[in-house]
Amino acid sequence: MLRAGLKQKDIAKLLGKTASAVCQELKRNRTDNKSGYDVGLAKKMTKERRVMANQRFRKIENNKWLKNYIAKKIEKYWSPEQISGRLGYLYPNEKMKQIGKDSIYKYIYDERKELVKYLRCQKGKYCRRYGTRIPTEQREELKKRRINERSVEVEKRGQIGHWKGAAIVGTDKQHILAHVERKSGLLLADKLKRGTAELTRQKTIERFEHIPKKKKLTMTYDNGVTFAEHEMTEKKTGIIIYFANSYHSW
């Protein structure tokens, strides 16, 4: 209509808008072309202004602690569902309850693409919440080395450096993490505040940090959930971890 030479009041009448609305649009999104207006550029500029205006409402991007927390947990292979649930549990205020899994997924894909490799689903689509528990457990089981893969030296107990570990819960619900060296019988016991996989991993790494490399060769665990973060434990300690077969002693 501008290129056709119509006046702003005539354009407003044809569009069913007020003359002031048309004037405001032309002023806000003015361009340097012949007509002074370009619909493509106007749409782009409007979108950019909207994004900038919404920046202050972004809960994750505007919270440095929250960004670091999410990155830290994602790198430990936590799912966005787990992170969202833990935030709501630890900080039961309305602000943290609004940090949903979809917000975390969006933040990762839009702002922190280097964290995508730690997600269980890396195809650009969100994981379905239901119906994935059994396949996930099956994948985790396949990651474990089994006791029958251990070398003969471990069975003979003739070499220092082969350990077995277990988490013990007392009658008073106190959690004890025990590691026993198979040849010498040396027992290393640590008290845990809670019997979680995260605390178990942290305490194991701390305990074996100062033990010489030649004295920490293998570790055999039972199939308790407290050893779910065995991959990170193995990476940090350098100990090759094995698991007993289900319903068998080790």
C-alpha cells in the first residue's frame, strides 16, 4: 500500500486499524528502502525486541548458581527430570518448583550445546518420561563388567590391590561403606550421611585418592543402587570395577 502511494489513514482504514497504530508500526520498524518499510525486516526486528524483553524472565539464564548446578549435574549424567525433581525437593519454594524439565532441556539445546552429549537422548527430541525405565535399566546393566570377566589373579588372592566393596545399613539406619582388600583383609570403612550413589562415589574417590596405583587394581561390588555411579568412580580412581552376578555372592 505504501508503494502504491496510499496515505497512512487510508491504509489504516483498509486494515481495520487506527491511524496511530499504522504510524507507530512504521516508526518502530522503519527501513532505508524506497517505501520506508520492509515486512521481513519488521518481523525480524519485532522478534529480536521480544527476545530481549523476555530475557529478564528467564529463570535459568539469569541465575548463575542455577546454571552451574545444572551443568554440574548434567555432566554427572543426571537427567533434566532428576535435576528438576531435586531442585523442587531441596528448595521447595515457588521459584524453584517452576524450573521444569522442559526448561532445562531448552536451556541446554539453546545455550549449552556442549552438554548435549551427556543427555540420555541426543537426537534433538525430549525423552518420554514414561515407558523408559526398563530400557534404561537394561542399558545400565549392559555397561557393567561381570565377576566372571575378572582375571585369575583376583580369584587366587595372591596379589595386593584387588578389593571388594559393599554398603551396609545398620539397625539404626546408619550407612557404612566398606572396602576390603582381598589378600590382606584390610578393611576401609566410611560412614555416610545417606546411602546415595552420589555420596558413595564421593567417599570412594576420597578414600582411594592417596592409595598407590599398584595397590588399587580392581574392585568388585554387589548390585546395590548405591554403586550406580560406578563409571565416574572408575574414571576418577583408575580402579577397574566389576559386579557380582545377580543373586550370587562374591
